[in-house]
Amino acid sequence: MATHEKCDSLLNLQSYKNKLKIEDFLMLACVCIELKLVIT
């Protein structure tokens, strides 16, 4: 059971990191779209 809880906390940490990456990606995507709109 202890190892299972440890795995859960690691998974939560991983999903938290992934969420941050996704937010960064979305921000970059928005900037790219704005630049494309300006160029075209």
C-alpha cells in the first residue's frame, strides 16, 4: 500500500508538470497564431 501511495503522488507530480507544459505550449501557440495573423 505504501508503494501505491508513493506512485500516486509521483503521478500527481507528473500530471502537474504536464499541465504546466501544456499551458506553456498553449501560450506559444497563441503567440504563433497572432504572428501568423499579423504576417498574412
